[in-house]
Amino acid sequence: MTWPLLELVHKTTQYFEQKNIPSPRASSEILMALVLECRRVDLYVRYNDILSDDVVNRFREFVKRRAQGEPIAYITGHREFWSLDFEVGRGVLIPRPETEIVIEDIQKNFSKENCFSCFEWGAGSGAVSIALASHFSQAHFVASEISKEAYKYAKKNIEKHKVAVDLREGDGFSVIKDSEKFELFVSNPPYVSEEQFENLPLEVKNFEPHLALVGGKKGVKFHLEIINQVKQYLKPGAFVYLELDPSQGDLLKSAFLDQGTFRDVCVLPDYSGRDRIMRVLYG
């Protein structure tokens, strides 16, 4: 049987709809572009193409994976963040658009010419540190990552974007040297509670790493550890940025203020208007 491109995209979209796959049309087109090794926009001038059996068979393999809930980013091996392309796959958290709010706000508080030092607790794919390093060429960036799989992706992405990020494999603050102190601290710690995890979309729950998602019973285990320890690694006047679940703001604000050394606690909304990023000043 011969398949015109448009007809196969249409049939696949219907199939994804039946399987309750999010963004069924986009998923179908992205997978088709992946098989044809072209941009998604290029499909619009190729809709009358008759596809070879080899193309159809490879496309069906990708469709099968997507129908089982596997995220598009894992199938394509790529995810865009801050207009940069990042390689991702099983074992590393897929960068989210809401995390870009951190980059936006840091650019408001630091000059592009500033020579400051930044530490990222838990680099994941390296998206945040790489995005910052691509903008602040005079700054010094250090990042930790405990997951061996995520570390491999972060290292690969750092090399790909040719930025100066000192990536260190290890648990959180354990990689910091005795003499090091920073003017900027950023982290997107695991913040899903155990209860929330059970209700996550299947493509997140079944595919993305549990280690990067769940922050203990209430979702704030790692936030509280960071708040209790981070001041010893900061210079006076340092900025601290933490991503969080909207329900955690009051608890974490109190935890910062209880330390007695943090001020100007501010919670920034994401693109949906929900509290997402906490920014505080040290000293």
C-alpha cells in the first residue's frame, strides 16, 4: 500500500487522539519530520509526497513509542530551551519552559559584563547553566549532578554549546571546594510530593527519572536541605533562585526567614500565573 504523507499524518493524528496522547497533530508531524530528516515546517510543501516502505516502517516504530506514552523529546533526542537545542534521553529530566523564568530574572539583576560566580545544584541536562553561560561570558559557572545518566547529557550539551561550565559529578554541595563562594545560586530541585507523583501524566510518571522529580513525602525535602546549607557557600548579597510547586511557597518562605540571614523573599509566577520561582537575597 502506498501512503501519501498528508494521509499518514492525518491517520496518525486520529490514532493518537484515540490513545489520549497530548497534542496529537503536533506529535504526528514532529515524528514525520524526524523520519524525513527535515524541519516540521517543511512538511507543508511535501504533503503530496508518496512515502517509501522504509520511511513508513521507521515512522510506525516512532508512533508505537509515542502511543505508549514516551515523551516526544526522548524519541527525537532533543528539546529546545532558551532558544538553544539540548540533547536529552532516558535518565535526564526534560527541560521545561517555566524554568526559563530563572534566566529572564537573572538577566535583570546581573549585567552581561559582570564577572560573578554561579553554582547550580543539580544540573540535569545542563540547560540552566548553559543558557546562563551563553549570555554571561565573563562569569564563572560550577554545576553538580548526582545522576550518571544526566551527567553524561549535561557534559555532552556543554561541549555542544562550547560554553565554560565546570560540571562536577556528585551530590549537591559535596562538589564545592573549601575556598569557593558564589554570588548566584540556582536550582530546580525535585519538588513533586509522593502523592502528586501518583497523579502525574503517564509520560512523566513512567518515563522521566524519579530521582529528578520526587522531593520526599511533601516535595520539599531537598529545598529544606538547600536552605539549611546554602549560606555557607554564598558571598554577601548573593541571589538564590529555587524552582518550586505553587503549593510550597509559604512553607519555603518561612524556612528562609527562619535562617535570619535571608531577605527580600520574592516568588515569581510562571507563564500560567502560578507561583514557580523563589528568589531571595543573602546577607
